[in-house]
Amino acid sequence: MEHENLNLLVKYLSHELNSEEEKAFEAWRLSSDANEKIIADAEKVWQQSPDPISDEELIISIGSDKEKVWAGIAQKTKDNQIWISSKPQKWYYGIAASIALLIGFFILQNQWVSSDSAHLISVLAKDSIRQVTLPDSSVVWLQANSSLSYYDFEGKESRDVILDGRAFFEVKRDESKPFSIETNNALVTVLGTSFELSSTGELNAEELIVTTGRVAYSPLENRSKKIELIKGERAVLTGTNSLPSKSINSDRNYLSWKTGILTFENDPLEVVDLALSNHYDVDIRLDASLPSDKRLTASFKDKELDQVLDVLCALYNMKYKSQNGIINLYVQR
């Protein structure tokens, strides 16, 4: 990351870009996914720091040595030409230095690693699903607004990745190199299998559903509390130090975000409502006046929400209205 781009980033965050700088910033933003990732994480630091913070404070927050961090940031990684001067200027009361340290943190990953041997790759799916092929030929589908980070697997005893968001994994089997995924609150370990994993930071959103094979699942803070799941099973993490709960997966639409297909087989409207809410990421509510005995058997592929709602309304003599971000379904009178 060039010096002038860091300066543009700080001005962007503080809403001080002029028209020419806005054009330059957008050109830099769109030039690579790595830049998109840097901007997204810098925004998080900015939003979480309403008061000016210093580089020393950020150093404490990540538990690293200051001089070592700056020495590492000053190195150039193989594909991401990250360069920052070894002694930061105190632009904007140290915020610029803190953002620079955040970039360096991607390299450090909680421990000091020489940039000569470490090449961190970060992939961000911004507005749509993104397919990623890993160095071992494993394939990952990232849901929109999800990210995946990993170091090159070559010469390593294991294949380790970090997930933030939701993804579907097809892991190539290699018994000599276990495959592990670290999320905000959990650790998943496999040899070769396929599964969906969702982690958005909140405990109630930590979910694992296995499609094929066998998967080990444990809370990040107590890896001894591990459970194993097989095809068709689902686990939810309810605490950072507790055993995950396991059950049979009854949601046939858990991969609808990836396939674009919603399928219902004699399902009550409550189940339909939940599936549509999850698939389209909206809040859909059923009016209490709707008959509880109504069921739906249908399949929708790549349909817009209003198209699906129009079908439901025609079938069950309903109407819907949107208000304050909530869609209400009710009986037509």
C-alpha cells in the first residue's frame, strides 16, 4: 500500500476528500479485492474508535511489539506491495498510524512471521457470491459480505484458513495435511468433506451443517470440548467455552444462498416465512389472521422476492405490504 494511498484512505474515512482525490481513491479501491478488504477493515477500526487512538493503543490491543510490527509492515510481500515508512507521522492524531498497523496485523496474524516466508491471501466477496480455489484444489463459495484469509499451504503440516461470514467448503482429501477453519468463535477440522459454515461474530450465528464426510467442531476457547458431525447433521455454538449442540438438519434450503433454489414440500407457512427471510435477508412477518393449516409445495429458482410473494398471495388470497423494512403478509379482505 503506497504512502499516498494511505493518506487518501484516512481522508476518505474523515470525509475530507476533494473531487480529484475521490476519483483517485475509487480507482485504487476498484483495482483489487485486497484494497477492498483493507478499506472494509479500516472502516471497522474507524467506527470502533470515536476518540483519537494512538498506534501504541492498537499495539496493545493486538499484543504485538511496536518496533517489530513497523519493521514487518515496511517489508514488501510477494503480491501485495505493502510499504509504510518505519516511523509513522502522527496524521489525524495517530489514526493513520493505527490503520497502517491494522494492515500489518494481517501479516502478523497474532504472531511475528517474517514476510519472506509468509504470504497472506485475503479474499472478499463484496456484493455477490464468490468462488475461490485454494492451493490444494479445495473449493470455497463465499456468500456476499464474507471473507476468507489464508497463507500459502506449501511446506506446511496443515491447511489453515480464517472465515468471517458464511461459506460452503468442498475440501480435497489429504490425510497428511488436516484442513482447519477458524471463525470468530469456533474451530472446524476436517480431512476431506463438504459443509456449510456460518460465522458472523455473534454466537447464535455460529452454525455448521455437514453435506458429506465427517467434521470436528469445537469452541475456539476450549478445543477439548469437541464434537464430530457426519452427513446431514447440524451444530450450533451457544457459548465460547461450551460444547456445541448437535441435531439433524431439517432445513432443505440451507444452501439456497449458493444455489439460488428454494424448495418447499408440504411446508407450513411459518417454515416458508423463515426460509424466505433467510434467503432474501429481510424481515417477513405473518399476520395472526392467516390460517395455520396452509401449506406450500413449490420450487423457485433465481426469483426476486416480489415474484415469490406474488405467487403466495395468489395461492392463499393474501396481500403484503412493506413498512419500515418489514414485510407483512395478511389475509385479503
